[in-house]
Amino acid sequence: MVAIYRKAYPEGHYLVGVAVSNVGSVFMRSERHAEGEPYFREALAIFEATLPADHLNIGIARIKLGRTLLRQGKTAEAARETLAGHDILAKQQEPSVSWLESARGDLVEAYTKLGEPALAARYRGPP
């Protein structure tokens, strides 16, 4: 799909970002986080170039990037990306949406690892 969308939209389109993110998701699900990271970074760059800054796809891409960074031990950067994605989605979705639930869990894990219990507590439990 990536190749097809790149050919169909040589000037860029958010669908290229969706396809690129999907490749990253395959790596993430296979626990090959270092291999997935560049795909999420590319997808995020495409989304930022083609969509409004508060678009759901940008929020989800940041959460995915945050998760793969967290799994690689890049905790501070993971917290920044996950929080940015969380904040985009929190303004637009119900708090129980699965992406927000995942982001909250990742934020608890990241802030705990960073020695920030007060920040971890903010995202633990119901919003």
C-alpha cells in the first residue's frame, strides 16, 4: 500500500502516512520496536505536513511512537510523544477510547520509570 499511495499521491497525502504507520504497527506487534520507530516518525512527519495539528491521526501516531520508544527504553522521549498524542485525543474522544487507555497506561509506566510518581498518579485509574 505504501508504494501504491506514494505513486498515486507524489505530492504527499495523509493516506501515505496511514500506510507507513501500518507498517510500523506490524513491527510493533512483532516486538521489533527499533525497526518500527522510523515508520512512526515518517508517518508523523507526513501527517504533520498534510493534516491539521489536532487531527486524530497525529495523536494516534504520537501514541504509537511513544509506545515503541518506551519499549526501547527511551523513556523521556516516550513520555513526551505519548503525552502529546494523549492530549490531542483527550480533547476529541471519550476517555475510555482504547487509544487513550493505552496512552494513560504508557504514561504511568514512563513516569514511574522516570521517578515522577505524581505525574504517574495523574494518569492512573479513571480519568
